[in-house]
Amino acid sequence: MRKAADHLVAVDPAFGPIVAASPLCNIGRKKYADRTHFSTLVTSVIAQQLSVKAADTITVRVTTSLGGDITPLAVVQASEADLRAAGLSGAKTRTIKGLADAVHAGDLDLEAAAAHAEDHHIVAELTRLWGIGRWTAEMFLMFTLHRLDVWPVGDLAMRKGWQLIHHKSGDIPEKEIDPLGELFRPYRSVAAWYCWRVIDGDSQTW
């Protein structure tokens, strides 16, 4: 991660201050022995279009409503009403239910998909399910599979962090920021992580 941080600053000196003021990126360093690929993917669905704080709160409520463990069987057996009462929207309830059904029935082999070397294959496998788009798949790649070269241009907070790092206002369009990530290969995930730190600081999610 030191090598990655040094690379970011070398190719884009604007990252110097946030890199200097932050710890090294911890993607892949935190160990969640009690978390599975399924539970972390559900967490990514919960986090769609929410602030970190709101997502953390709803994740705790959903976990509690499922008896303390987010598993395919627990979600299959849970009622939609219980999931909605925990704070999930109707769309997210449908997405999580559909994901659980696919895994439980064997229509999606999540472990096999996660083991694939190519990121684009994993994204394609996940996004064929209703309600799981590129952003959710990318969060899974970064924070569950610890892939270091993901550039989540659809993430508003990441784009806002980019603007702050470069002392610019407003929201940079996805199509404009997308090619800018090329500079940071093979550490685009690390660049995104520092963009988020500008916005969210020391989130417990990290």
C-alpha cells in the first residue's frame, strides 16, 4: 500500500495532502472472519445510494432481524415485511430476496464467481440479477475480494472527493472522470479510497 500511495502522488501530486494526512489504504487488510461473500454483497446492496452512516445503521437492523447472521437461507425465510421494517426499500428487499433465492437454489455459484481472475467476469455474473448494477458489483470487488484496480465512476461520493482533492466544485460527470483513472493503474481502487476519505473520514465501514 505504500507503493500504491507513492504511485498516486507521483502521477497526480494533488493527492499528496490527503495521502499524507491519512493512514495507508486498508483494502484487503481488515479481516472479517464472520463475514461471507453473500453477507458482504447484501451489505453492498443495502449501501446503494445511502450515506455511510445510514447504510451502517440499516445493516445492523437487517442483521438483527435475520437472527444475527446474513445467510441465503435466513433471507429466503424472512418475510418482506420484516426486511422492510428493518429499513430496506421495496426495491432493495426485492434485490436481496432475489440474490438469496439465486444462491440458495444454485442458480448463482457466488463462490465460483468470486474466484474468477477477471473482474469483468464477476461484474457480468452479478449484474445479471435484478437490482445489482455496476456499482454494487464494484464494491464487492473492492471491499470483499480486495481487487486493487477498480474505478467506481458511478459513486457520487468518490467523484465529489475527486473534486475536493483537485480544488474544484460541482460534480464531475462519469464520462469525464472515467479516463482520468487510467493514470492510477494498477491502483485505481486505492485512488478511489482516498477520494472517499476526503468525504467520509474514518468510517467504521473501512
